[in-house]
Amino acid sequence: MKYKSILFAAALSAALAAPMGARTPSPLIHRLYFADKPVSDDALHDMVMRRLANDADVKGSGLQIEVKDGVVTLRGKLDTEKQIQRAEKLAKKISGVKKVINEITLSKK
């Protein structure tokens, strides 16, 4: 329990040092503090968007993300099948996501 408290304090400190315009807590704070509470669709949208934007393979790529009742729909175009599968996998890993509908298509080169 002490370890979790220390982790939470460290995550909270990092979150407070972040820009104040953030709409949702960082994913780490979310997992530590809000694990037993339902996640809003807006929060899920932001977490999926950040996860995709920060991934070296997917790089956000201007994908459209829609969230309704915890179901994430991904739309847009990516260059490879690997990127498409990676985007889906990243979205599925986010706590609170119930299902991912992947409507991403391959871009024509």
C-alpha cells in the first residue's frame, strides 16, 4: 500500500507540473486513482488521441476518433496494414475502452 501511495504522489506531482489546460488527468493518475470509477467518453477520446499521437508507428496520422459509451471508432487512412493494426491495439489497451471498431483504410500512394 505504501508503494502505491508513493507512486500516486509522484504521478500527482508530475500532473500538477503539466500545463493547466489539460482536460483529463494523465493516464498514470487515471489508472491509480480512478480505476474503479467509470471513464467519460471525452476522457477516453483524449487518452486514445494522445496514445496514437505519441506512438512512433502510428504518429496520430490525423485519424478521427469517436467514442460513444466506451466504444471507440477509429477512422481515417494509414500507409500500412501494420499501422492499422497497431492503432487498434493501442486503443484497446486503454482502461475503460469496451470495444474498438476499426474503420481505418489503407491510403493510396
